[in-house]
Amino acid sequence: PPRRRAKASAAPQGEGEASADAAFGVEMSSLQPVPPGGGSGAANPTAEIDGELLGDDLGAGEDTSLLGALNDQPDEPGEGPVVGDGAEGSSVGMVVDAAGAAGGPGVEPAVDSPMPLAAEASDGVAPGMHLAIGGGSSGVDPPDRSNSSPPVTAVVIGGIEDGRCDVELLDPETHRPTGERSRVAVSDCAIACSACKRETLLFEPPLLRCSGCDRKVRSGSSYYAEPRAGVRICTACFDALRTADERPAMLPDEVELRCGSLERRVWEAKEEVEQDHYVQCDRCQRWYHYICAAFPDPAQLPPEWGLDSQTLCCSACVASADPARAAQLLRQPGSSLLRALQRRSASDLPSCATSDAVEAHVAVEIAAAGVQASGLVVRVVSQRLYHCRAVAGMKVRYGADYPDSFPYRSKALFAFQEVDGADVCVFALYVQEYDAACPRPNTNRTYISYLDSTRWLHTSPPGQRSVVYHAIVNGYLQYAGAAGFSHAHLWVEPPKAGDEYIFYCRRPDPAHGSRPMPTSQLRAWYVRMLERAQATGIVAEFGDIQQELVSGLTSLRDFPLFEGDFFPEHVAELVDESSGGAEPHFSRKQSITLVEDMKAQVAGVKRRFLVARLSGAAPTAP
């Protein structure tokens, strides 16, 4: 049957269409999944860049996308893997539904018996369905909670006729039946999720960043929009464009922007808050939030997958059936793809030399510390080949003695832990690897550009997240040293208040609330990590960037620059200032001045960077 879907906060009788919200799993819109039955002709974004196959430890041409492992599933409904009990996964934080291993599990024949629906149903409600009474919302608009009490949740128990039904009220804290019954008008109710018993599941307010400078536009602030071009710029970029005809730096070249075509608007983040959509069980007709039912948002998947036509049987139906009947429900025709998507696991993602080395090191380290972190999985979920373009002024100054670009491999290493049946991403590490083929001064250097974590990691004893996270980073440094990298550069500055490096939202820190960790405390965290790495032989020595890199600098061209780093922009300014806008001249005096200016520049920010010299040898216990 067609998927019964409704937008968030729909009234029981309304069945709207779902929009492209990131309602479940990772942000799929940035990925290029391989469709079922796609075969080898499917696109592979992580293994092929500019026509070049990456030949590193993941294997040339191997698909490492989160959905790539679905490419061997059959197209025909009813033919597919039996993947488990289809239990719902209600989770908080960043839930990642990773693809199963390439080739997929075994195939079992489908059951031909039809899936029975609820015996009594009318007016869009059925026994067992949950409703929000007095929710104050109908259609698809979010409910107004400004001057009203929260709705009362109830379960339908029968008496469905003439637009009314009998309900039993639920306790607002425990969500258990109270025994208090009432008869209500269906039109006065809104759908409530039968898993979490809530009417709405709100996402965090979205961020608005300037298309011209990438700065965050704060809620309540003005900005300027060009709707046809999809451009939104901050007031600073607009003023520069208006007064000096200065084009915003990050605006694509193909976009023509004129002040007269821009509309002044006010950004109100709370007005843009989105909420999860609903999906209906085809057997009992109960409604669930996408997240609560572990139902992937069809808008984030290729239309040809036909997820809307897949049969959904909720976990409540499976749990209430006897084992034989439950097995039949899990093999309903036209449900194999949905089941496979629901049961994807991070452990089924392809492993590689990097992830294997990190996992092995983590296991040894946390065991030595007497810590357990069950269900922890580390995977490289993305790797791509890029080129860091040389600073234009450096190329002009040094000519053929300075490279045009510095090739590097960008890797995203994620750690997952299974929490309440869902794989939750608890840690992320973004690195840039400039290997032996990269020209000097970046040769054999790895740059840890971003590191981020959440508070959702469960350890025994509790509160041992740092032990695990230190082990992950040091495991990567051990791998990097064994792979021939000589130095690791670490950026240790916390994000500004209101910004995040990787994870978009998180629960407040008990010590700091929503404020970022102070720089001194974050730096001390990294120092403790590197001290452990030094004690185990992973790192030979480490220090701030002034000690390790700049103290002996004699030429600006010997200073390594990385993509998106703090220094390329400042180096460009130094070179431009030294030349006065004209073509730079080669002189010993000028070179010395540049180096001294660079040393002064670094001295002011030296505590934001750490540089470690990797030993390259197998670590030994202290």
C-alpha cells in the first residue's frame, strides 16, 4: 500500500506530504547513495575524485559511502534480507544509520499473507492510536505554546463514531494509562506519537550563515536576500557592496549581485524551527515520528528506491505477536528495503587500515585504564583527495621555488556507540594528510583540523569520556607515524559561542552550560593526551607552534600552510604589505623582515596550536 505520511503536528484526518527535512540519520542530502540493484555503475563520491581512484588503505575504487552497501539488494518487492525485529529506535543526539556490509545478508522468501489492518477505524483514528487533546494545532502548523498548557495525551479505546471516540488519559510523566476515560471530538485532537507519546518532536533552531563571508547571522539581526539566486548576506557584506562596490569574498563567480535586487529581512531562528514528520504503521494504523520509528526520510533518498511504497510494521505489532507470527510480519512483501535501512549498523561499514589501527589502540588503552565502552565502533566514513592552493603572494614572490598547490587526503573518522538500539555518533575527527608525495614544507605532515564530541558516550565506570577520546586521537597518531608522517599539527582553539565545529547541537555541559570550554582548559585536555602519547612512544616530543616550528624559521616559504587554517590569510597579508601592492622583490633584508613579522604573528596565537613530532615506532607501555 502507499505509505501513509503526514507532516508534523497533523490532525488525525489530515495526511499531508513530507518535506525534505533531515528527520532521521545523518544529513543524506550531501551524500550520493548507491541505489538498490545499482551495481558497479553507481556513482562513488568517496572513492573517485576528478576521475582519479584513491589507492590507499580503503582499496582503489571501493565504495565507502554510508549507503553504498545497499547496492546489491534486489529491486523486486518481497525479495531481500531478513534483518531483525524492526524495533523502533528513539534517540537523542546525532543518530547515524549506517549501511550494511557490501553484498548484504542472506535472502529469505517473503510471506504471502496480507498484513491485516485494525478492525475498527473511521475519522482517521483507530483503537490503540494516541492523540494529543487540546494540542491547539491542526493541519501542519506548529502548535502555539505561548499561553496554553501542554496537551493531554490519551489512547483511543473505542467508540469511534460520528466524529468522536472514547479515550483513556495517560499520565504526563510516565505515559501510563491513568484509568480516567473521556469521550472527545476527533476534530479537537492532534496526532501523538505512539512511541514517545509527544505531539511534536522539534529540531534545534537552524543557523543562517552569510553567503559572502560565512559568518553567523544572529537571530533578530537583519540580513539581505536575493531569493532567485538563493543568496543571503550579512549587513557587513551588504555595506561593503553598497559603499565600495566590494564583492563578498565567498560569493560564487557566476552570481551577479546588485544592491537594488536585495531584500532586507530579519532572521528569526525560532520561526524557522522544523519538526519531525509522522509515518503510519500499515497494520495497526498507529502514528510514529520518523525518528521514533527509525523510518528514513524518503526525501533524503533517491525517489526510485520507492520507500513510500514499502510496508511498515511497527515494533509494537511485532512485540505483541507470538514468535511465529512475528517472523511472518518481518517478512511482509514489499518491506525488505525498509527493514534493511532500519537495521543498518555502523559496524557494517567497511573498515580500513586507519580504523582498524584506531580500534585496536582504543581497546588496549581503555583496558589498561580499567574502562569499558561497550559497542564502540570506529570507521573512516569519508576520504577525498584535494589540493590546497598556494597563497598567491607566495607564488609571486618565490616563483618556481614554491609549489602551485599541496595535495592532501581529507579523512573523516567517526566513532559510534550503540545506545538503546541506535548507533549514536559520539566523536568525530577531521584530518588532512599531506604525505611523502606532497612538496615541502607540508611533506609528511598531518593536520588535525577539527575534533568534536558529544556527551552521549556511555562508559563504565561513568565519566571516562576523555580516556576514550584520547585513545581515539592517539590511535590515529600511532597510525600516522607508522604510515610515515613525521609531524602532527593540532588546532586547539574552541569554537566561538554559538558556533559548532562538527556537531550541530548538543545537550548543555553541566560545568559550562552552552558556553564553549575555555581555551586554557581545552589546551590542557590536548596536552594530557599528548603526554600519554609521549609516554607510550607514539609521540617523540611536542610543544606549541613557536617552539616546534617558528623558532628556527629562516624563510617564510618553509612555514607549512594547511587548507582552512588560521595562517594562509595572514601570510597573504604579510606578503602584500611587504610589497606595498607591487610585485615583490627578492632581497635578503625583506626576507628577514617577513620572517620576523611572521614570528611576531605566531607569538600572539602560539597557544592555539600544538605540534607533535611522531616517533613512527610501535608504542610500548610506560
